[in-house]
Amino acid sequence: MAKFVETIIIGAGPAGMFAALHCEQKPVLLLEKNATAGKKLLIAGSGRCNITHDCEIKMFFDHYGKNARFLKPALLSFDNYQLISFFKEKGLNFFTDKNGKVFPNSENSSDVLRILLQSCAKNEVEIAYQKDVLEVSKEDDTFMINTDTDVFSAHHLIIATGGKSYPRTGSTGSGYHFAKQLGHSILQPKPALTPIFNPTMNFAELAGVSLQNMLIYLYRSNKKIAEHLGDIVFTHKGVSGPGILDFSRYMETGDTIKLNFTGLESDVFRKLFIETSEKEGKATVQSFLKRFDIPKSLVQIILKEKNIDPLETLSNITKERRIAITGAFCEFPIEVTRIGGFEMAMVTTGGVNLDEVNAKTMESKLVPRLFFVGEVLDIDGDTGGYNLQAAFSTGYLAAQTINKKHEKSENQ
């Protein structure tokens, strides 16, 4: 016989735990297939837990790609300052780094997890570990949840299983399967917040070179489809850094990115080169490029690749070589041979179709009293604490919706 629970939440990550500890109607059961909760949370921010970002909440809406509008009600219902206050009230203090990222003073993700678990216990949330959910269904007004060992039934079901990134933490995409069983459609999950690779290019000499506020253009089939501004870092086999990670949600294998090291459009750069050559013909190519604050090592490597002597005077540069220099420094091409897979992607883009979920409640539009929170949805944020904030905010909103349903039924 199935054990009845008022609200069941599948997945004891930040979204699931935050939803559970805010559900007022008992009993509340968290089902977690791992032996412990919050495995992905523990590695967030390299274990330091960049929990959110320190900016006005309206600024968050620019950091979730094409689906930012969907998150607006959730973020406004429980914003970053409310999140910080929640933990501060429980004794955990925070600091903000120069980039606006918010970390616990201890710089230890386990402290965030500890408070979430303590809060769940205080709210009488039962967490059942090593419960691998195999199937979910709905019979009349009751959800049936079959695990590898037990069968549960519930009035409300929250799916908080995460995406497919870092599968070793338990995020294997099982929530997509459950959503399909209940009639929902899934947009193809893809790795996001991931570096890109091109093993055919020689990046060894560039490894470790970093540049700030670089313009990055994305080309597909020789057509520019998007551009982005952000910091980049060359690695031994490709390119990473916040600018690449944030932009990766739009990339596909076979695309080409072009890096603009000068900040000028090609025509403007070329015109400046000609004007400088006419006025300062004895100036060298190297001295001309110094005005753009490009690392010397990068300048030398690129010019070497183009067979151009850095000490060549501007007056001796032919039209063909001027075109080559312009292309190399305004649109330095890197083919996206491979995008980092789910094993290294910080988040997943794609997931439960947002057209089938009410943004104001996190409730399914297809199945009453079914909720989706966190990364299982087709939402993914930039680096900087935006994804954890979305997890907490959506979890909170789902719980508040359930609480209001109970309050309404009791007043009828």
C-alpha cells in the first residue's frame, strides 16, 4: 500500500530543499537518490558557493538568456537580498567580491548545506535518502511515485531533480523522464556554462593569457548570429572564462567564434591603421598595437602566425598584410570543434518546456498540483550566482503557491 504524503519533492538540491522547508502543510517528504543531500551544491563555486549576486534584482533579468522573462515573478517573490537575509538570520554571514559575487565568509559550501538541512529538520521535513524514483503518474487527484523500494502517494508533487550537468552528482536528467510521464514536453538539453575546444589549433603558448571585456562574435554558416562582451581565458586546448562560459548556451559544434582584441570594428581599425601609417610611417606594428592593451605575448604569437615582423614599420605594410592584421586582431577566428560536455558544464540549457509551466506559480499548466523548480526547467543563468538564486527563488515560489492553495481550501 502506498504511503500518503501531502507534498513530495523529488531531488534534495537547493531548489528542492528550499521548497520543502517553506511548505507549511505537513507531512512533507524529500526523495533523494544519493546517500546525502546537495552534492552539486557542495561543488558550487569550486566549493566556495557563489550563492547569489549583489545587484538590484532588476539587473538579474539580463543574465538568463532568452528565457529571462519567465523567471521574473520568481525572482521578485524572493530576491537576492531576501536570500542573504535568510541565511544571515541563521548565523551565516557573507562577503561580496570585486565582481559582485556573494560568498559565505567561510567560503565553504558545506555551511550553506548545513543550514538548509537544519531548516528542513526544523520544519519537520522528512528526507528519504537512496530512494531512486522510477516512475511517476497521477490517478484521479493523487500522484503515485514508485521508487526502487517503496510506493508513495501525494496531493502535491514538486520535481526538483536538476538538469544533466555534473552527472556524477546525481543530475542525470531523470526529471525530464518524469515530466514526460506526466504529459510534458522537453526541449533538447544541452551543456551550458562550459568552455569550448579546438585541438587542431596551437593554444599551448597562449595558455593562461586572459583578456577583459572582449567582444566575441558567434558565426554559423558564415553568418554572424550573436555577439557578447565578457572576459576570456585561453587554455591549452581552447578558450574559457566568464565571457565564453556565458555565451556557450548559444554555441553548437561547427560554429566559429571571432574575438575582437581591439574593441573597434574592422573598418574603423583599418582606417586608423592607414591614418597612423601616413602620419607615423616609421612607427612599428608592435607600437601601433600597444594602444589596444593587448598582452605582448598574444601580439607576438598572432603576428608570427601571419608571418609579420612586430618591428616592421607601418609604411612597409602592404594592403594584403594590413587586411591580414585587421582580421587577426578584430575577428580572430576559432572554430568550435567541441563544446564541453555535461561532465564539465556548470548548468544545462533546455529542459521542461516553459510554455507548459505557469511562471507566476511554478505549477504545471497541464497537470494541477504538479510543480517544476530549478534547473529541470528550460532556464540557465550566467556565472556569478544567478543559477543558485533561480533555484532558491523558484523553490520558494512553488512552496508559497502550495501554501496558498491550502489556505484557500481551509477558508472555503
